[in-house]
Amino acid sequence: MAVKTKELKLDINNIGTVSAILTQPDSARACYVLAHGAGAGMRHASMDKIAEGLAKRGIATFRFNFPYMENKQGRPDQPAVAHAAVRAAVEEAARLCPGLKVVAGGKSFGGRMTSQAQSKAPLPGVKGLAFLGFPLHAAKKPSSERAEHLGGVAIPMLFLQGTRDGLADLSLLKPVVAALGEKATLHEIEGGDHSFAVLKKSGRTNDEALAEVLDTLAGWIDQRA
């Protein structure tokens, strides 16, 4: 399967321009707008692996940097800025991939900013949200306040969570997902941490755990989004 990778620039209204990457297999059937986590940008090795793995499964990805990452600033952007970046990315992905189903989300902070944006005003054309480790709370500070906005999301949601995720106590996340009803799906990655890394004693590799994540995501895009 041939895969094209394009380096792009993304204009965010009244904020500025950031880098972006479109990874598109020639037989793509959907595009996932993949936002990065708080500590690493769109070019991190984990983001490359996700994009490459989804391309093999027929899913294009549109990655972008949030402005703070583009400008090498330490602190993540204010929510309004992050939401504007997500909205611009969704619009650009739809323009570059006409006719493809568009889903959005991403890793940790990026997924949460996407869901916040969706809860405030639906992202145009987005059929579902997929979270690669939803950050329900800060490390060692169990809480579910960060999930309160999810009730305002009307489209399907997929939560991919490691059972060792220090930012999402499953005893708190499970009732959150249950309360969202049929629109929400939780898939647990046994032994995975916040980045889906597994312990050697688990008997499987990080690559095998990531394959489970990507297989689940691709299947959900086809069946639920």
C-alpha cells in the first residue's frame, strides 16, 4: 500500500501558523485528526508509530503542533487557543481528504482539548472522538472533574486506556463512561501505562500493545464512528 506524507502549514485564525503532517495511504477510508500530548509534539516517535500503524490499516492521519509546542514554550496553551487549533486542524483535514470520514482526538492533553472543543461547538463533519489515554486527572490526584464536559458531546467516543494509566484511575473512569451511555466505548489495554507501554513480565511487547490499540481504533472507526 502506497503512503504519502505531506509536510504542511496550518493557519489558526487570529493566532498564527503551526506545522502539520498529513499521512495518507492511497486507499484511505477515514482520516483521524491526531492531536499530541502535553509534553511531546507531533514529531515524537510515538506519534510517528501511530500514524504509520494507522496508514497500514487504511486510516489517514492529520497531525499538528499546538502553538506552544511550535514556539517551544513550556506551558500548554490556554484552552481557547488549543480549541482554535483543533478546529483549524479538523477543517484542514476535511479539505485535504474530501469524501473521507473524519474522526478526531489524540493523546492525553490533545484528546481532552478536542473533546472540550466539541462540547462547546460541534467540530464540523467530525463523526466521532477517539482518546489515546484520556487524562482524567493529574498523577496521584484521583478525580473525575475533567470529564464533566463530556456530557455535552453528542457523537460516539472511544476511550483507549491502559490498566496501569496513572492519569486515569479506572475505578473512576468506568462510571464516567457508563454514564455517557451507548455513545461511549471503553477498551482497556491490559498492563498498559498512559502511553500503552507494558511491563516485560506481561509476556508481550510494547509494539503488540500498540497493535491492539490501533486495531481497536480502526475497527471502531469502521463500526461506530
